[in-house]
Amino acid sequence: MKISLDVVLKDRPGQLVKLLEPISQKGGNIISIVHLRETVKEGRVPVHVSFEIKDSSTLEEILEEIEKRDIWVSKVGELSHKERYTMVLVGHIVDTDLRDTIDLIHEVEGAVVADVGLTMPDPDMESSARIVIDVHREVLENVLERVDEIARKKDLLVIRPLGV
């Protein structure tokens, strides 16, 4: 899950590290940091951090640790309600029109094909496509059903991650 976090730090050396350490220690991946130095008030500076973590319990642990470090948290939000799912399609991907496959997935509102990687050893052989789909959680089942429908019609094998 992607998190947007607004905090207020003391305007002293080392404060940004105090903010980022708990995120890193809990396996968070920093996406961006905006340090608003021009808006220092009462010896404190606002900072906006965007990062990815695995789940909401990790977020709670990070927030608890940040607050122990005398960092004021002013706003916490989820950047996106989308999840990223990667699957592999195997078969005559190109011959069955990869562009059409992508368009059919896009017809599900809340789903976007974010990346495609194609492996085609020989034009006459089956190929495989790694498809990365960003999807709103609430329509995931619709997307999975759509991919299964496409696979049936185009005689493709779908390989999904475990648990999906």
C-alpha cells in the first residue's frame, strides 16, 4: 500500500533521518520526500513523505515509532486504493492480438495495465507475456474473471501469484 505522510520536524540536523529510519526499518520503500524549508515556523519545518509498505499494521508500527521520536504527524493517507498484480499469460500472445487483450482488461473500470513484458522465442512457438495490472481492490474479482474469460477465448494459460 502507498502512504502519504505529512509531519512537522524540528529544524535541526538529523531530524529527517529520525523520520525515515522507522519507515526503512519496517521495510518501507520511500517514493518521495518534500522538505519545505521555506515554511519554517516556531523552529519546525513541514515534510511530506510518500512510501510503500506491506499493510496497515506496519503503518501503525511506523507511526507509533515516529511519534516516540517527537515528530508531529499532521496527516496520514493512502495514496492509492489500487493494488498491483502481476500475472503471466502463455500461448500465442501476439497472434491473438496482445493489444486487444490489454484493451479488454482496460474495459474493467478501476483496472489499468501498467506494464507488459513479452518473451517470444520463435514466431511459430508459444510466447509468454508478464502483465502488471494496477487495480482497485473492490474490482479485483472482476479483473480476474475478465482475464480468465480472455484466456478461454484465446486459448491462453494464466499463471497467477499464489493467493490470487
